[in-house]
Amino acid sequence: MIKAQTLQDLFKRYRRPGDLFYSCICLAFSLFLAVNLSSQTTWASGTKLLAQPAFWPYAAVITMVGCSTLHLISSFVSPKLDGRWQEIGFWFKSVEFAGWFMIYVIIVPQLGYFPTTIIFSVALSYRLGYRSVKFLGSAALFGAVVVIVFKSFLQVKVPGGAVYEYLPNGLRSFFLTYL
């Protein structure tokens, strides 16, 4: 185990790859929340400070702004480590899956919950590199089980697909109710 020589060594901070970018994003987001806070919360007259509907949101956002500012300042004054652009590239790769989810949400009302969930389960498995028939079949089965559990057992209300309108009456009502 390495012992710190001084208290300053113990708290030495290096700017990790992507740290400056991340701190800028956090500060921008917290400032956005601070600017919009007054339109999202209210102060009630005749109520104690800690019971105010706006107190805790204000406390949280002010803390976010303060901590984000300190993080940004510490990012500027800390020695930089290499690899920032690789780290930022890795973050942007993860945004791809938010895109997949948005496409899923857009397609469900058109194609229906059951077929869309199975298609996206298989497509995401394929995208993640699981390309054997065994894995893709497992992904399809997983998608079917998810739909059955959510629609039949938990009775989650998911809009039926527009494509269900082309099914015969009995089959259409079954699909709308259970799939």
C-alpha cells in the first residue's frame, strides 16, 4: 500500500479524460434547471420554510449549481490526463441506445407492442454482437415473455398497433388484450 507523504498528496486530483466536458455539461444542465425553477415550483404563503413546496427543489438545484461549479473549477486547475476524446466518443456511443429506445417508442403504436418488442429484442441482441441462432432465439423468447408478463399478468395498458386493425375480429381483440 502506498502511503501519502502529506495531506496535499492525499487529496491530489487529476483531470480524468472527459472530466472537463462532463463538468461543463453538468453546470449547463444545473443552470438550465435554476433558470426554469421559478416556473416549475411555487412558494405557499403561511407555510413553514421546510414545508414549502419549492424549498427542496430550490435546495437541490442550488446545490447542483454549486457542486457543478466546483467540479468545473477543479477540472481547470487539475493536471490533465490524456484520453479525453476517446472518453467523449465512448459517451456518444451510449447515446445510440437512447435512439433505439426512441425508435421503439415511435414504432409500437404502428406495429404493436408484441411484434415490436420481439423485433427490437432480436435487433439489439444482434447489435450487441450476439449473432448465433441460439442467442437470437433466446432474445425473441425474452421479448415474448416480457410482453406476456406486462400485458397479461401486470395488465399494463399499452396502445394496440395500427396493424392490428387488419386482423380478423376475434384475433384482433386477442392481440389488443393480451399482446
